[in-house]
Amino acid sequence: MAKILFVMTGADHWTLADGERHPTGFWAEEAVTPYRAVAEAGHEVVVATPGGVEPPVDRASLTPDAASGPEAARELAAGLEAFDALRRPVALEDVDPADYDAVFVPGGHGPMEDLARDPSCGRVLTATLDAGKPLGAVCHGPAALLAARRPDGASPFAGYRLTAFTNAEETQAGYADKAAWLLQDRLTEIGAEFVEGPAWQSHVVVDRNLLTGQNPQSSEAVAAEFVKAVAGSA
């Protein structure tokens, strides 16, 4: 059994370019689906957030429209209830990456607010990458990669192929012209090779021990790749 760290947002809002605090958090599907895959594979999950606060769910992600129907919305709500580690997070500042076999970062706009600039997040992700342990992230989760820096200021993810929520998807979601910055742009700026798939379709990129999914629709596929990588690294 592996010990998996879910690095999750503690932010319940996303500050837009005009200063508006848009209500957000983590996107339910992007946490529940990977959690189920990891738990069903027999692994232990620990949740860490900045300050050890309970990660807030984006309520919009639990609506029937977002979840592809009322039954799917009920299943997501049940999945959150079963995800016990959400209610007893540890402080990201106290995490020793050596204690974990792999790290996963769910999305939602929350990581754009806190994880993208959290030094403890950057420390944990850099150590995980350098140790060759599986590191997964989905949708806006790869915003957490922006916090990682080498002593010379370079990103440890420079030169890695990856994906995340695209500019096209942010535009179609209605936020591209409101955001202070766009994730695809920032990931490109740190030297990563951004690989864009069709909007709103499952798309996963695996480069060495980094596994990324583009959008909520990629949650299941990236979770499957992550569980496979954890099994392969055991």
C-alpha cells in the first residue's frame, strides 16, 4: 500500500483582474474521481492544504449541469462524504515529501489563488519530481507547479510536456477576459511544453513522472494513469 498526498487548495475565492472575489474552491469531480481510483487500489490518502484548513468545494461543481445530470451530482456528493481525509487535512507547511510515495493535485480555480504562489507547495512538488515519484495534477491543479523554483529561479518543470485547462476553455467558460492571468500562458512562460487537446474532451499527457489532465473530463483518465504509475514505482 502506498501513501498518497493530495495537495489541495484552501482558498474559497479566486481574485479576478478587477479585484472581484469569485467564489470557488476545488472542483468536486477532480478530487473525488482520483480519490476513488487511489482508494480502490488500496492506497492511503492524506490531504494537505496551506495552513491545514479544510479544503472548500466549489459549489458550482456539484450542480446537475456541471456533473452531467442529477444522478452524477448525487454520486459526487456521496463521493465527497466518503472522502474522509478532506475533513482532517494536515498543514502543507509541515509536510515532509519523503513520507509520501506520490502526490496528486486536484483542480478548480482555487489553486490559482493560493497553491500557485505557495512556497511550501513548491517545495513539496519539486522534491516529488526530483525523487522520481508520481506527480499528478488535473485541470487548474497544474497551477501548483508555478510555485516550484530552483535556487537560480528556474522552474523544475521547464522542458516537461504537460497540459492543463486551456485558454480556449477559459474563454468558453467566460473567465478569460476577467482573469488576472491565464494558466496556459503561465505554464508556457516557465518553459513547459504545453500540449493542448480539444476543448472539453479527455486529454492526458505523461512525461516521465509527471502526469497531467486538461479538464474535468480528464479526471478518470489521469487518475488511471496515476494509479498505474504508483503501482509501477512500488
